[in-house]
Amino acid sequence: MDKSIVGVWSRPVANVVEQGAVRKFADAIGDPNRLYRDEEYARGTRFGRLIAPPTFCRTFDFGIIEGLTIAQEGLIHGEQSFHFERPVYVGEELWCSECLTDTYTRSGGSGAMTFLIFAQKGETKDGELVFTTRANVIQKEGAGA
């Protein structure tokens, strides 16, 4: 792994939070919350409009970190955390990017594992931070990190 790319952010990518995609996502995760699908109901809530489920931001395009190549074989999604400044609103456009913040290798029972720590963010076009995430991805030895 080329450590020179640690700390480099991808170029932000525009993502539109589409109502149909939010509804399908909520259906897929089995969440019947009316805030994700019923506009009239959502208008009467503190949000005043439809919102997306918190993990919906996993569907966004966060761009490409130049110089980072990760083989998909042998990847394990270790953990992920989300922090929201406010909800993600249906119909809005968010600019999303990601950064490799750290990488290290540890020995495990099945061999060496490379840990890749990513930060992601979503902002409005005016630079308002809406959410951040932190994800840990593990590449098993021999799978081509």
C-alpha cells in the first residue's frame, strides 16, 4: 500500500437524493417509517419534509482517491460509524468525497490482514456539512491489497 495517498481526498461527486431510491432502500432494509415515503406525514413532523434512512448515504458515490487500488476479492467490511449534523433530505443534492485516513497491517490466525480506514463526508453545494462516516475495511493476505 502506497502510504503517500493517506490523507488525500477524492474529488467531490454530486449525488441527488431521489425519492424513489429512498423508498426502495427503506423497503430493502425493512423499515416502514413514514418519514421515508409519506410526504403529507413528513410535512407535519419536525423535519417538515421527507428524509432518508441514516444508512442511505452508503449508496452514494464518493469519488475515486487517485492512486488507490484495492482488489475486491478478500475484502471484509470491518465496521462503520455515522455522524449527522442534520438529516439527509429527499430531493437535495449532496457533494460526497472520501479519504484514506490510515492503513496498517496486523497478523491474524489466517495470515496478515491490511486495515484501511476511510473517512467520508457529504456536503451541500454551499459547503454545509451534512454527515461524516468512518469505515474500517480489511484486506486478507493473498487477496491483493
